[in-house]
Amino acid sequence: MKEAPVRRFHRRLGIIVVWFLPLQAVTGFFIGVGELAGESSFIQFMGTIHYNWKPLGGIYRFFLILATLAQGLSGLAIYFLMRTRTPKS
């Protein structure tokens, strides 16, 4: 396996995933804050985006999980491929 195609895959997937991970993080943050402060309609709306929205939400989260896993694994592959190029001292 060559490093260049792995880096290209990692970069292209990252450009796509970077738009969806903040949505999950921000809605999760507001849900957490809302549980501390008390329920409101805004927090319920954040919950709908974060973990409801059936069936499209389930499909969205499934692919987001796969993409995040692929990002992590390709990052690890890049790391190990990079280590093989460096001289051992």
C-alpha cells in the first residue's frame, strides 16, 4: 500500500466529514447544557437533529460513523506508512 493514495483518500473524506461532525457535536453540546438548565423547545429540536429524525437520521448517523472510522483508520495507516519511510536510529 502506497502512502499517497491513503493520504488522498484521508484528505477527501475529511473535507466531506468536517461539515457533519460539528453538527453532531454542537447539537450534543446543547442537549447536555439543556439537561442541566431544564427542557425547552430549542433543546427538543436539538435532540431531534442529534438522535431522532427517523429514518433519515439513522442512515445519516450510520454513514457518519463509518466515515469517522475510515478517517481514524486511514490516519493510523498514514502514521505507520510514514514511520516506515523514516530511518531508524
